[in-house]
Amino acid sequence: MYAVRHRVVLLFAYACLVGMLTSPVHAQVKGRGADPGTKTPEPSAAPRQEAITVNAKSAVLMEGASGQVLFAQNKDERIAPASFAKILTLYIVYDMLRSGKVKLTDEVYISKKAWETGGSKMYVEVGTKVPLEELIKGIAIVSGNDACVAVAEHISGSTEAFVKLMNNTAQKLGMTNSHFDNPDGLPSPQQYTTAYDMAILARSYTNEFPEALQIHSTLEYTYAGIRQDNRNTLLRKDPSVDGLKTGFIAESGYHLLGTAKRDERRLIAVVMGAKNRAIRAEEALKLLNYGYRNFAFVSLFTKGQVLYDLPVWKGQSNDLHIVPDEDGMIVVPAEAKNKLEYEKIVPAYVVAPIEKNQEIGKYVVKMGANVIRSIPLVAETEVPKAGFLKLIWHSIIFFLGRVRILTYVLLGIVIVVLVVLTLNFLTRTRRKKVRIRY
């Protein structure tokens, strides 16, 4: 009986020792692979950044992955959007497709209101039904105002209800300096946007629905026997350009929102209020070339890539993968590429429960005192609370860990007790064997 009690006490002491050594009190933040914060970008031999102005009322050049603004000219000046409004209409259409509320095969009824809409047309016939897929092409390629009205009525029942959806969506996307009054961009005194807001919309649109660019980059479209060219002339001037939209009304002038991808790096150029078609195309291409020529693109990591492991208190899992919530693309003037500094801001441990995608810390990129970008670091998976016994054990260790000296005193006592019990047990076992022998 005594030997059994001895074994139980011995096993308990071993368990205490193992538990203390493996508990989060003694755990450190573990790296996983190379820490991006230790990377030093290679020096660049690119020339110094050139000065640039745009021959238009306003303009913005934005990097597609990060949303960094590389150039701005009157970026917050309110201007009538003209057909730029159609990008928001298409964003909503693709969002509805993603949620399953509509399908590409939907037969969309063409009302008299849609048929009578003026301006650029797809030339749908009143009373007919047209697949939603064709209407998307009619909007993206030939800027059909009639197709916009038909789509708006199909999704929301009326253009008025659809306009409310447009404005709600614009606010959610961060287009705080915009207001829309119709789905097609025809003149209205209540309708306005800015070059910066349109860059925000274009970034969300191209990142969330990259498949749409296959349509926007189509050079011509034929419907009902009528062939029309894509009005975005940049598509024919530069093979890296794959979108996005043009626009014109007399009140605002000529607009062009161009996007290009070179070496997997996307730029978005917005030109608003140019004097004619040729100038808007010329200035948009100038912006794109300026961006690719004068800026360095530093890729630190991809969205969802595991960067760190953190120990977890009171959780069903003992560690948690920490991942970036965004792609780690940084864009800086080419000559400043080797001046970047990186800082990770993460806790030493986390306490369960933890939700998936819960923000845990930040990855900060600096150049001197200036913060270039702050990227959220989030939990890769959910970590529920641990069971009762583990919860109690971690609570005790967590409390003792607050006063570190007590932890080490307790550890020392456990080790001494463990040694004494082990020696005592071995001695008694040896004596018992001797008695049995005689």
C-alpha cells in the first residue's frame, strides 16, 4: 500500500515538473522561417524620382495591393463621375453574383425606361429578356446606359432603390466624398465623386473580382448585329493595361480610369476632367509609366502566410499561428528602397478564447520617423477555451507567473521533492528485493 502511494506521489511530482516546464510561463515567441523584419532590401540603381504634373482637373496614382497613393493632384476635388458610376454598378452586380443572389444566366427583362435611356447604348430592345452575362459585357465594354438601368431594375426592382444600394456600398468601401444619383452616370446635380474615391473603388473592384478584367480588356463587342469598340484606347496602346473605364459629360470633361499589371504589380491611374479623349489617354498612360519607372515594389509576405507562433493560455491548443491580414506589398521611391525599417508589435502570449481573424498585433513598416504602412496581424484559426482541468492548471501557473520568483521557488521545491521521493522509492525497492531473497 505504501509503495502504491509512493508511486502516485512520484507520478504527480513528475507531472508538476513537466507542466511547469512546458507551460506558457517559460514559452517564448517562436519564429517561423525568416522574420520579414530582418530583411534588408537590396539597394536600387534606379534614377531619382522625377517631377510630374497631369493635364487634367484631378488625378491619382494608386498601388493596387496596398492602396498606397503614389501621386495625387486635387485628389479630393468633387467632379461629376460620368460613366465612372458604372464601375460601382458593376461592383454591386459582381457582389450579388458572389453571394448567389443573381446568376449570370438570369434572363433580365428590358423595361421601357431602360430602352429609352439616352447616351451610350448597348441597344437592347424593349420587352425582351437578355442574359445578365451579356448586360455585364454591354456595361463594361461599350458603356451601355440602357444595360445599367436594366441591371438596376433586376437587382433592386427600381433604379431609385438601386441608387440607395450604390450609396450604401460606396460608404462601406470608404468613398466618403461621393454621392450617386443614377446607375449610369448621366448628368445630375446631386451626383459627384473624386479621383481618390474612384481609385478606392477601382482597387476594391479589381482585388475582389479580378475575373471582371477579362471583360474590361475586351477590345470590341457586338450585340444585335451592332459592333462597337471599347472606348478605353489605352488597351491598344499598352499590352499591360487591362481596364478599366472611360467617362464624359460636358460638365466634367473627359475621364479615364486605367489599370495595368507588370511583373505581377498592379497600378491604378485616375484622370478626371481632361479636355479631350487624346489627353485623358495620354495622361493616364504617363501616370502608369511614372509609377513603374520611379517606384520600387517590396514584397514582404503574402496575405495568410504564417509569420509567427504565439503560446496560448487556457486554450484547447497550446500555440497560435499569426498571419498578416493583407499582402505585405510596400511601394517607395526607388532610391529609398534600402532605407525601410520593420517592426513587429505582438504580445508575448494570448489568452483563449481567440476568434479566427481576430487582430493580435501589427507589422509596421517605417522610413525614419514616418510610418509607411501598418499591416494587421491576425489569428489564423479559432482557439476555444480549454477544458476544466487545463483551465485550472493554467490559472494557477498564470497567477504564479505574475510573481516570477514564486514560480522558481515552487519549481525548486518540486525538483527537491522529486529527487527525495525518487531516491526513497529506489531505496525501499532495493530493500524489499533483499528481504525476498532471504
